[in-house]
Amino acid sequence: MANTIKATGNIGFEQQLWKAASILWGSLDPSSYRNITLGLVFLKYISDRFDERYNELVEEGAGFEEDRDEYVSEGYFFVPEKSRWSYILKFASKPEIGKVIDEAMVAIENDYPNLKGVLPKNYSDPMYDKTKLGEVVVEFSNILMNRGENDRDVLGRTYEYFLTKFSTNAGKGGEFFTPPCIVNTLVNVIQPFKGKVYDPCCGSGGMFVQSAKFIKEHSGNITRDVSIYGQDANPETWKLCKMNLAIRGIEADLGSSNADTFHNDQHPTLKADYILANPPFNLDKWGADKIKDDPRWKYGIPTDSNANFAWIQHMVSHLSTNGRIGLVLANGALSSETNNDGNIRKALIEDGLIEGIVSLPAQLFYTVTIPVSLWFISRRKEQKGKTLFIDARNLGVMVSRKQRQLTDDEVILIANTFDKFRKREAVDELGFAKVATLEDIENQGFILTPGRYVGIKEEVSDNEPFEEKMNRLTSELSDMFAKSHELEEEIRRKLGAIGYEV
């Protein structure tokens, strides 16, 4: 049974951070501006968390407030004295503020070898106005970042928020960040309790953050029960993931460096029990010609014009004999017949790997509007020869003019539908869910679009006779037209009174 997980993507202080960091706005390149700001967010976050634990230890009065083990054992990040925000703040109005921040980053890397070479250490660079940098430090001091945020992807969400802003202001954007409601749905469906968890395009590490939360809520232990593996080609997000996991005390093998998953697999022998991923949508020109004979292409050679089925086959090749996959793909993968897509999809279906497909509502992503679906692939299908289809396109609520989110209850609804399906309980619901056989899918030409299977839900009749309804509606429309004409005349009169004619 799935537990309630907060589905909101907000962390509460994104706008404050943006406003404070905007002090640096000017001649800086957006990528530099973003990276140095993110470093400060990391430093402030771990300092706030450290201070929280420090004050607890002071109150206990046992004199252990500088004992590293007292922090690490409770999941806190131990911050060296010269890396603490209170120390850095003392130099905010001094010209050496950049040097002080660089030294703070070095001190952290010295204490945490897994962060070696990951943290930004160029704050003393002459290109940065030290007066403005100090002002940002002061502004950040007024933002408290430890308000129950340890289970939230604070760094990832902040980075994505900034990315969205730059997409608007500087023509740059990205899609590496997966909305929390989607991550929560994936995690609750595949249920990564124990074993090896893998994300071949891990971005900021949001999948790992939510997996850790899921394990904790189910009385598990992330350190004892789960081993985490990941990889990402983008050097910025690879470093971000390392920071994101470090502040939570989560150990992970992210490879020796950022690397292309297809051409430089950092975990070639890995067999994972759970794979969660949101690969780049419809990635083209990814170098398929260079690895045509790769053993990963068991179900067919993927096209260079779209990597969707390369991602799927890569993940399947890394799946253990009892493993599950949950991934996000653009809707085109459900029905594409381009090049070899249709044949690969057919082979995956016939091999009994597709456990379920969920079509999602539009506008869930912050920076892209492309419609997507969730694919669930399993080597331990409880119902052999059957696949669950869920049409969730009508779910979700608008949380802003441009963005939609699945609610907590809707995340649970999807996860519980999978639970019931696995237990062979009835789940068919017209317009929402349908269990299809291999024959059903074959009759649909091996197309996996949920709408083809679940049908259309009948609208509840209001029992109002057609003629009466039409008379009522036309009467209401006539009243609206009349009101519109009244408003039009009123506007004309007021414009005429000040000398303007329409």
C-alpha cells in the first residue's frame, strides 16, 4: 500500500533565493551566475542543517557539539568551522569575501573526499564583483533553509527554478529535473525497498532523494538496505547530484566522472533491482552508428534519430532477474513505427516485459510542454501475459497559469491500482484503467497508447431533455450577448467623454 507523499514541487524559498542572487545579475554569463549561486545555496543549506543539530547538542549539555559522529550518525552534514555560514558572514563586507568562500569549499572537500573537485571554488575570480557577492551572502543569511526540508530535493529544485528563469531571461533551459509528483509516482509503483537502485541519466539525483524518502517511510534504512548507482553526461548536473546526495549522507557510485551512458557506461556489469529514469526526450544524433553491434540491442538496433528505445534497452540490459524499471518517455514511443521503433516495441511486449503504461496530463514539467507517459517494465510480473494501462490525462490540478501537478491522492490512486493489479484484484474502470492481454495488444498493432484500451468514460446524464437544455442555453447566451453590448456602449461613452472615438 502506498503512503501519502507530498506532491508539490515547491520548496518555499525559491523566489527569495532568486531575488537575493539577482544582485549578481549584470555582465555575468548565466551559467556562471547559476553555478556560483548554487554553490552558495549548498553552503547555506548544510550550514543551516548543521546549526540545527549543533543547538540540539548544546542543549543536551554533554559537550559533543563538535563531535563529527554526533552529526553523521543522525544524517547531518558536519561542517568545518571555516565553512559555516556564521563565519563567512563576518567577511561579507570585506574584499576577501571571495577568498573566504573558496577556502570554505576547499575545507569541505578535504573533509569529504567524495566531493573532491565537485564544489565551485572560483569566488575569488576578478570577474565577480566582491561587493555584490558580499551583499548576496547577507541576503542569504535571511533565508532559513532547514525548515523540514531534509527529505526534499532542495538543491535540485533550486537549480531547476533558476534554470527556468534563465530559460525565460536568457534563452537557455533544460529538462533534467523531473517534477516531484512524477518521481513519487515512479517510486511508489516500483517500490525500491531493498537492493540496487540505478539511474543512467541521474541529473540532480531527484530519483535517489525520493527513493531514500520512500525507504525511510517504510521503516527501511537507505545505508543498510540499498546501494545506489548513477551516471550523467552533463558535468554540472553530475556534480550537483554528488552535492545533493552528500548533504543527506547517501553514498552512491556515480562513476569516476560525468560520462555518456551509451558510449562510456560507468557500470557495465551492474544488474540493478530497481531502475528509475527520466532520459532526455527524443534524443537524436546520439551516436548509434558507432555502437550498432552493441550487445544491449537485444530487441533491435535503435535509430540515431531517436534514442527512446536505446534508453529502454540499456536499462533492460542492466536489470536483474527480479528487477523493475520505472521511466518517463515522450508519448511518441507508445506508437512510433519510425525506422525500427515498432519492431523493438513489439519484441519487448512479446518477451513479457511491459508491466504497465500510464499516460500523464500535460503541463507537468516546468520547462517543457511535451506530453509524456510512464513505462513500467518488470522481470517479475505477477500477471504473466497481461499489461495494465492507466489513462491519467484528466488528473492533476493547475498550481500556476502554466503548471499542473498530480495531487497526493492521485499519486496514491495510480500506485494502488498497480498494487491491486499485482494482487490480481479487479482494476478495470472505463476511461481510467484496463488490464489487457497480449492478444488485445496485438489487435492494436502493438501500440501502447492507454486511451486505446481504457475506453471513454460515459458522462453522467443530467436527465434534462435536449430541447429544454437548448432553449435554456440559448437564452443564457442571449443574456450574455445583451450584457456584452451594454458594456461596449459604456466603454464607448467613457472614451468619448475624454475625446476618443471608437
